[in-house]
Amino acid sequence: MSPSQQLTIAQALLRAKVAAKQGNIAVAQHLYNAILHHHPNHPIAIQGLRELQQELPHHQLVPTQTADPAPDQINALINLYHSGQMTKVVQACQELLRTYPQSLIVLNVLGAVLQGQGQLQQAVQVFDQIIQLKPDLAEAHSDRGVALKKLGHLESAVDSYDQAIELKPDYAEAYYNRGVALTELGQLEAAVDSYNQAIELKPDFAQAYSNHGNALRDLGQLESAVDSYDRAIEIQPDDAQAYSNRGVALTDLGQL
């Protein structure tokens, strides 16, 4: 998330809290729902909605967006997710989707769980559903790319990352994942370019430096590869793999 996005979310949260104190419940709920629309698991927005529901008499409650379950249902789902009971999470998501078939919050949780369980084709289908509901959600395109890459559909994965980057040009993780897929496709120079973009956007991205070094090493640019490994180790001193890869590059350079 870029600083500008963080500022936008912070402003929305502040305005929601002010609106709630002033009694403008509909405005507060609208702001919290707007945050959750783009960041379905945002804990402060979820807590804010739950507090609004708890503090008001039942007859004064203003309904939340009909696409999503009530805040207490969302909170229960997220707590179940954090408890690690993934089979129950899938069941809970499927149950909620019978009533709220267009809930981006529930669909995002379901997609993440299915991907984590290795049910990749099903995860892709969920991400496709999210994209159909909200085509400009860059994170859904990126998540779809991750699942496709794990399925071995590398070119389709790159296409998904490209779409995510087009929607969100400062998406460092999408550039990184694109680099990984391009590396597996053997497109090393393009992969280096993607890693460069990720590093430029996120200078402390240790894994991007490490993979950048791997691609440079495979291209025969050994000294530059060592520089990348050095940077990865500087950022993440306990990265054993980066030390190992650095040793390989130094060996190839004859610096025994």
C-alpha cells in the first residue's frame, strides 16, 4: 500500500469517527463500508462498524451495504480464519455466500483459504468472480496470478500481474510476482526489469533483491548479482539462502 493510499484510509477513518460522534451514523457507516470495499479485512473499519451496531438501539440501526454480512458475522469469520480452522472457514464462507453472493469480503477470504489449501482451480474461480464484481480491484488480479502461477499457467499469470499493475502502478508485490513468473518462463531480462520496479517501489524488499540476484547470476552478470545479494542480506541478515546464492556467485567469479 502506498503512502497516499494509507493517508486516504486514515482520513476516511478519522471522518467516520467524527461523523459517529456527531450522530451522523449513515455517513460513518458509508465511510467504513467504503474502506472495506477496497480492503475487506481492515480491522479498524470492521471494529468501527461493529461499535456502531452495538451502541445504537435496534430500531435506530442503519443497514449496512446489502452486499455484505453484518459486521458481527464478518468479525466471526475473520476470527475463525485466524484460528486456523480453514475447513470451517470454507464452510462458513459458502454459507454466507448463499445469502450474500456478491460480498467481496467473504469472497476474498474464501479465495485466500482455497489458495492456501492448494485448491488452486477453485481459488481462480473465486478470484474471477471477484473481478467480475469489481474489475478495478488490483489485488484480485494479483491473487489470481499467484494461483495461476502455482498451477503452472505462467503466461496467464503474467497477464494477471500486468492487469494488476495497470490498475495499481505502485504495486511492488505484483512486479515481484511477475518477475518470478518471467524467470520460470526463461525471460530473464524481463524478470530483472520487474524486480527493478519492485525494488524501486519498495527499497526494503529483501526477497526482490535476492531473486534479482538470481536472475542476474543466470544472465552471467555475476558482480551485479553479488551486489543484489549483499543488499538482500543487509536488509534481512538472517536470509541463509541469500548467503548461499552469494557464495555460488563468488565461486563462479573465482573469489574462492
